[in-house]
Amino acid sequence: MPNDTPSSHPLLSCSDRFAIAWQDFLILCARILLGWMFVQSGWRKLMDIPAFVKTMPRRDLPEFLGYIAPPVEVLCGVLILLGAATRYAALLVLLFTIIATFSSHRYWNFPEAQQANQSSHFWKNITMMGGQVLLFVTAGGRYSIDALLRRK
């Protein structure tokens, strides 16, 4: 479902024609950028789940989440890449990112020397949450498995 609504006042909408014409390709690019991040990050954890599980207590999380998070991260990343069940994957990865952000990047709890680095990770994750919300709203776009299934 293309969005051909002008973004604002005609004087401020010079990019509307480009955005409308390239919308589906740009959604595909956004899905690739967002999905790949979760695939590669989750894959590292998936390859050594026991080591990842051992990090859960220091994050104040139950160990069982260490067994759930890596497959969820990889699966959702792949679903986002393919544009399959995109809205569900976006919501699940949003939940994952919220938990990861507030358990792993609480920069205010780190020693002063590490706060700037952790703050960057915290706010990067907040920004990714915005992308996940936008992906939930836009869904997979024209170049997705969702769109292919919708046509049948």
C-alpha cells in the first residue's frame, strides 16, 4: 500500500516525489540494514549459547532468557530481511531491544570511564527502536514475502 501523501507544505515537500517513487525499494533497504544487524549479532550468541547464558546474572536477567534471546534475534532478523511476518518480527525484536537496552546498557550504572561508550550503545538502541516501530507501521513493503503472500 503506497503512501503518496505529501509530507508537508508544498514549499517543504521537495523530496516527496523521490520518496514516493522509491518507497518500496527504500523499505527493502531499511529492512536489510535493520535485519542484518540482528542476524549477525544473534548468530555470535547462538554459536556459544552457554557463554551467553553466563552473562545473564550480571544483566539482572534470568538465565533461561539466554537460551531464548539468540534464536529470537536470529529468526527475527531473517524474517525482517525477507519481509516475512514483518510486523510480528518488528514487535518481537522491539521487545528484545527494550530488554537488551535496559539490561545491558544502563550507562548510569557503569564506572565513569565506561559511561560514554555505554551511553552511545543505549541511545543507538533507542534509535533502532524507532526503526522497529516504523517497520511495524510500514510492514515489509512491495519487495517482501508478505506482499507475495498477500497477492495470492
